[in-house]
Amino acid sequence: MAKNSDNNSKPDRAVLVQDPHGSGKAGNNRLEVSIGREVRNLREQLGMTISRLAKSAGMSGGMLSKIENGSTSPSLSSLQSLARALHVPVTALFAGFETDRAATFVKAGDGLEIERRGTRAGHQYLLLGHAPQGNLTVEPYLIVLQDTSDVFPVFQHDGLEFIYMLEGHMIYRHGEKTYDMRPGDSLFFDANAPHGPENMPELPIRFLSVISYSRETKPG
């Protein structure tokens, strides 16, 4: 359970906006689930209720609910009726299913070594993946610190950052606060504030850093 940064007390159990297991039923009916999701999204974009869309498409509200939930396989005539009622081509209902979902697999030690602005000797940054498209960029790094001879640079950039300690011990600064981080500890923060390791009592240090930002901006 994450610690509260103000008083270190444990917060109440959070309720996730998305259910990470919610699509588990889609193993055998991925197409139906995808079509249902597209129908629901298009209906909500038009501000239509289920009953209104069902009436426009000439079907019952119960049938439309089943289609949106992915629990039934709609006929071609039903899809055509829904597409006309939603003012989209039939192919639009298959958009989510046809979208290519990219994945990046990196073998241990094979991450792309890069130099970030201010990189010093003994500081290694391995880029583990990169989103090739979309408005939001997410960059996961494995960071290894092996040398304290250089003062560690303070970073400040757009977006959000999440770090998770794997090995070692460091005192990490974010803005006016510092955090004593050991293996298993994590920190999620607004990267616009100055941040970076301030003290490294135990080397080597290895931690994951995941940076997310709008494609219109680029962290340094």
C-alpha cells in the first residue's frame, strides 16, 4: 500500500476507475466486446440514452444492452441499423477490434542505452520501450547508479514520473521534500518540480523510472 507523502499514514483503499480484469471475459468473444464498446462510446458521444438509440435502431433496449456488454453476437442487419442510428459507417463499429496494439519486448540487458541531458559518469539509462504513436508518450527506463564522484543532476521536465526501487539505497528529492528509498519503495510525482537522487548511501542503485508526457512536449 502506498504511503501518504504528508503524514506517512495509509490511505483508504482506492477504487480503480478501470477494472484491470474487466475484459477477461473477452478471450472467446473479443469481437463482440469490441463492437459493444464502440457502440457505447459512439452513443455516449452523441448524448443518446440506450432507450433512444434502441428505438432509432428498431430494437429493444435489452438487446442493445447485451450488444454493448459484448454478451451477444449482433447480426449484420442489427449492425447496419445501429450504424445508421449512430450516423457512422458499419466499419466504424469494428474500429477498436482492428486497431493494432503494439508491444515492445526487451531481453535482460538489451535496453537501449541513452544519454539524458546532464548524464554523468557512472549513471546508466536504459530505455525499455517507447510508444510510436498516440498523443501520450510513456517511456520506461532502468536506471543504474554506480558512482557518487559526480554530483547528481537535478531534473525538471513536463509530465508525470513514477520510480520503483530495485536495489540499493538513495535519498530522493522532489521539490522541497526528500524520500528515503530502499528496494520495494516507490514514488509517483509531478516532474515539473526539481527532482533527483540527493544522496546515495548504498551502491549500486537500480530503479525503474516511468515518464509520461504529452507528445507536444519532450522531457529533457
